[in-house]
Amino acid sequence: MACQSLSQYVPLQRPALTVAVFLGLALSVGNSGEPAKTPYKINVRDEKATVVAMAEGPVDPVVRIRLQQAPNLFISLQGEQGQTLHLSHFPTLVVDGRVINIGQGEGRIEGMQKLPKSPSGKERHGHTVSCLADNIRVIQSIEVVPTRAPKPEQKRQMDAVMVRHTIENLGKADRKIGLRVYMDTYIVDNDGCLFAAPTMPNKVLNGVELKEKTLPEYVQLLQRQDLKNPGYVAHLGLNVGSKMDKANRVVLTHHGNGLGAWEMPPNPSNGDSALGIFWDPQALKAGAKRETAYFYGKGLGTAPENDGRFSLQLGGSMEPGKLFTVSALVNDPAPGQVLSLELPRGMERLEGRDIEPVPAPAANRAQSIVLWKARVLEPGEFQVRVRSSTGLTQAKAISIVKE
């Protein structure tokens, strides 16, 4: 197997967002096909998009990670060619100071379900498993996801999974609940694989706790302890977006540390490594939920806010008193996604609501469209914004001056 230079992986830069925009703006067109004369000078420009970790580039739909679906909370993953990515991989709870080995002899498995199709009808690869213990329900969801492309001209690969844990307090009293995911690490042929992280550059990490300023966006698991020739590199991604709890710390240690307990001392691996991902205990009110997530696989997963990205288009006439349209073209809408139109003073909305749900795409299409109609009331400087519930905001700056 060809070895890969670590320089391909650290740290990954997010390319600038490029949005193909059709202005369709122009002015009213007369019967001759030529633009009608207007007493106004109109200029429209794109404002910089506001977004968290925007996904970029097309996706190769070939699934390049093997996911074994077991009817419990143990996770089993292999690389595309059957490479070993870990030996064991499972969650543990701490509830009011008591350790619960959920799904490992404690708790009742309530069932496993295949993930439903996406809103556009695409197949999703993965499943959910639910387990109940001490009035706490843990729903574990595993889904194959696209990862960042190593180079801008390359397609994104389906070579990692996103693992979510939804923790529900079903009791009548508030509880203090934490989650730890334990992984007995093993990369291809190395039971003592070591680690690297962008917050501690130029170091192979062994027996380290990563937290606060040293907690990275991702941790790399190295087949070989050589930063210039690391062999196979797997990624543990911690940047899952703003809607889910991010891990508080990651402990890199020796296999066996912390089994049956909560804490894991960061001891040297001594040829048999492991890691723990910690979401430290926090109060969870009766009936409330806490959701955590991380990525694991060959590539570096992208945050779920990236679903439902869209481009903003304007059409019609921007002359005061005339009709123009605001349309958003949404790619593969996220579940429950809504768009909000924000018009400044000097413009008014004529059709469409302030907040519109994104419909499912028409048959055999990957895009949905949301449309509003509006008009300009007076000349001036304006900014039209459309905000998505997924975290992305697109805007147009408009200048209308009477000549």
C-alpha cells in the first residue's frame, strides 16, 4: 500500500466559497428586445456568505468505508480495502457520578433501524440503535458522510462516518449526565498506533490529554510513527457544527485505562493504544435532550450545517415601484430546513412569507426552489438577506441611484 505524506492532511484550509449566481436582473425589456431606458443607475453585488464550515465540491457517491451493522452500541468500521480502523468502539455514560456501561451489559436495546432516505430521495448509508437504562435513553446514529476533498479539483469521498448520540432524560428529576466514547485503536497492522493534532504541530502524540487550547478540530491516527511517512492516516473529527455538543477533551492513552470507570489517565501506549472522547457531565432537565457527534474515517467529515446549501438569485426590475423576485436554489434540502427573507426599509415583500419551508425537490431533481416577490419603494442603498436554518446566510448589496 502506498504511504501518504502527512502534509496532505494538516491543517486543511477551507477554500473560499464560490457561488454561481444568475442575476437575471437587468431592466425591463421592451417589445424590440432591447432594454428599456431607465432614469436609475442600478448596481448589484454579492456579499460574503456567512457560514460554518461550508462543504465544497461535488461528491463521489461510491461508499468507501465498511460499516458493520450490529444490534447494539458497538461500532465496527473498516477502510475501503478492509483495512482495520479500530478494534472496539463504544459509549459509556456517567449519570450523577455513577458509570453506566450502556449497551455493554447494562440497559435494554430497544431496536435498530435503517436510516430513512434524504428529503430528495437519496439513499443514506447507516442505522440507528436505541438503548434504555435508568430512565436514560441513548439513541446512537451512524451515517456514512462525505469528507473534504484533499485538493479543490477532486471530488469529495464517502469515506467517513458521523456518529451521533442523542441522550434523553426520561425521568421526572433533573440528572447530571456525561458521555465518553472509548476506542481501542488499531490502524491497518499497528495495535499501538500513535497520534497527531494541528494544535500540537510537528509532534507524534503519546499519552496526552487534549483540552481547552490544545483541543483540535481533528485528531489523526497514524499507521506509522513518522510524520513524513505515516502510512494510512485516519481522522477523528470533532468539529460537528454549532447544533451539537462538541467534545470537551480527548485522552490518548494505553488500552485498558478507564475501562469500567469514567476517567482515563493519559499514559503512554506501550504498544497498545486507545483513546477516549469526553463530553463532560452537565445538568439535563427532566424531559430534555443532549446531542453529541463526531466523525471518524479516512477523510475529515464536514459539519451537518453544510446540508441544504443554496445560492441566491434576483430577477425582474429593481426600479422603484416595479416587481422583482428573490429566489433561493437549495441543493439537497436538510430535514426541516426553512429560509427567512430579510428586506430592509425601502423595500416591501409582496408574495411569500417571511419564513418559508424548503419543499422536497421535484422528481429526478436535486434542487428545490423558494421564491418571493417584492418591490423597491425608493432609491437608496439596500441589502437583501436570506438566512437558512442550517446556518448559512446569503446576501446581495443593491445600489439604486436616480441619474
